[in-house]
Amino acid sequence: MLRRLSEADCRAAIREGDFLPGVAGAAPRVAVVLTQSWCPQWGWMRSYLESLPEEPGVAVFYVEYDREPFFEDFMAFKEDVFGNREVPYVRYYREGRLSRESNFIDRGGFLRLLSS
């Protein structure tokens, strides 16, 4: 269920101010995790996200932007446009529209926000 965002997806988000329908509307319920690889909380989240079974109507994306060639641009975008300086940062979309946001969250909380 967990899919890595492409460089093109991330650069399009920077250019357009949010994720395009190919990401935000990839399924009726979408979560996008923006993080850095060194974050211990991300390691914990990643382990439960990778263990989630495939579910129709749900897509979960992530990017470890510190490992990407667009690191500086994406971090500035996330902090200045999305207004979030913490990692991991999660954006939840419902039917292609932003519905919720969170930072580090346990499995139960993640599933509740993804479903609401």
C-alpha cells in the first residue's frame, strides 16, 4: 500500500502549491507522508504503514525528501507553503481534496484520520 512519490510528483506540488490529482486523487482516500529518513518517528510509522493490507479506495504515498535532489526546494515548500516544520508531516485527502493534517501519529489515529 505504501508508495514512494516521484520527483515529478514533488516538483509539480512545489510548482502548483499542492499535490496534483494523480496523487491527491489517486484513490477516494489518500494519505501523503512528507518526512526525512533520519527521523525515528518516521521509522516507527513506516513499519506500520508497510504492514497495512491493500485496501480498495485507499492510497498512501511518502517521500523522504532529505534523500532527494530537490531536498532544499521541497523542504522550503513544505515549511513555507504547507506551514509545517515537523517530520513526519501527513496530509490526508478525501476525493482529491485536503481533509486533514497531522504529524507523527500512531496506527489507530492514522487509520481514523484516513477514514474520516
